[in-house]
Amino acid sequence: MRIYFLSERTAALKLNGAYLGLIDSFERFIDVEKGGKILAEILPDGDALPLSFFIDDQLFSSPPDFLDVYLCGGDAVVYVSRFERRTRELKVVAQTSFRGGQYTLFLTDGRVYLNGERGTDCSLHELPRCCENASFKESNIGGFPVLLVEGAGYLAIISEDGRRVFFNPAESWQCGNKLTVTVNFNTCARCRAICTFGYDGKTMTLEGSRTEERVPPTDDVLHFAFFESVLTRGNFAAYLCDDLKKNADALPEFLGGFVDVSIPYKKFYDEHGDIRAAGLVYPQSKNLFTVKYFAVDIENGKITNVYEVG
């Protein structure tokens, strides 16, 4: 079994006490026997605490919350996604009152939280790290007052009665009769979605969405761009030959509910040859994912076949 290691920050990797090298955003791998138990230690640089976990069957069924684990056939990817700081502090980022409630954005142990207190009700939501300098702003959607929590690339919305009714990546947004949100995707074709939501004071409802592909993909990444277009609900039929276009509407169901598109590792190409394949990532639980591989055949710049690679 091959295990790839990645980390959101540079760290030393030890297995059963032996130093294996550094891990970061470029994958390193080891080959291990299945069914064993190996102690892994992650020793980060800077003001961050070390982490440890066992590489065993439990890791691949219920990983700790500081790891994202991806199961790729008989192999796995272990991504260290979260470190806690050595220096523990509580920093209030912003605070405001809204419709009888008090709302506080604060940073502690390297994590960002939104706390809401309204009467006897209390709520606590963790926000992504990009919200560490977020701010509050009162606005109005469809005639109903809302509180916006505006972060760098993220938007959260609190209703008049204190509930979080919207929480999503967003590059820009506009409030009015409807909520209009623009979301940029990190894709080959630089996809951008423009989404419109209706709001009745209780629930935010998606009413319309269109995806724009702003850069034509080059031939070498055409298959990645195609799967990304399916994921972002772009005009993926444009990638298909005429015979396949009539079945384009069935493709999202055929591919299933994947949430990301990844590049296969070298071992995949060693086993299957230089085919036009991509890894589609499917969530199993909060931080456990399965990767399935799908490939395409291309003739004259158009996809003529889409199939799973076992």
C-alpha cells in the first residue's frame, strides 16, 4: 500500500521514531504493508504544535479532525490540514449588535469562530481561516434585514432571529430584492458561477445559476476541464462529440456526487498507461474521501467516450 503525505505547512515526518524527511504541498510517499500499525509524528516549523496518529485501519475509516484522508483504490493520501498554535490566545476580531442579538468574531488556537447570543439562545460556528479579518455589515435581502459576515472569499449571513442562513465561498456579492453571489473556481477554464438566491426571512433558496468558462483549456488538460465543467455545472456538453451530446444530461448522475477533480499520481499511469484520466473525489464523511478514476477518449478535440478505470 502506498501512502502519500501532504501538509498545509512545512513539517518533519517521523514513522515509528525514524525521520523520513519533510512534507509540505508537494507529496512524499512510503510503501507499507496493510494491516500493520505505525506511529506517525508530524513536527511543524514555527509556532505550531506537533501532531501524532497511528497509520492503521481506523485511520482509513475514521481519521482525526486534523487530517483529510483520501482513499485511492488500494492507496491513500494523508493531508495534514490543521495545526494548533503553541501560543494560545483569544483575539476578538469584530463585535456587533443586531436585532436584539450580540455577535462576536474571534480567533483562538489558529481557528476562527462566530459566536451569537440572543436571549437564552447561543450559537457557535467555526469559519474558514480566510475569515480571520472578517467584518460585520447590516443589509437587506427581499425586504428582510440580515447581518453579513464578510470575509476574504467567504460570506456568511445571519437572519433577523439569529440563525446562520447562508455560508459559502464567494468572491463578490450584492444584496437587494435577491442575493447575487459570484464564486470563482480554481479550474483549468477559470470557471465562475453567478448564483441568485431568494430569501423569505427564514430560508435562502437558490433560484438560478450560470457558470462561465473564461479561458479555453489547452489540449493537454482538456479532460480535466471537462470533469471540472461537470462539477461546476458549466456547458460540459460542448466538450462532447455529437453522438454523446444527446446523453449529456445523464452525465452528472453517471459520475455521481463528486466534489473535486484531482490529478492521478505516477503509480496510476504506471499501471494503466498514459490515458486521459482524472481522479474524482467523493466525500464519505467530514474528512474522509474516496477517489475514483474516470478517463475519456478524444478524437478531433471532442470527447467520444467516458468510462471508469478500475
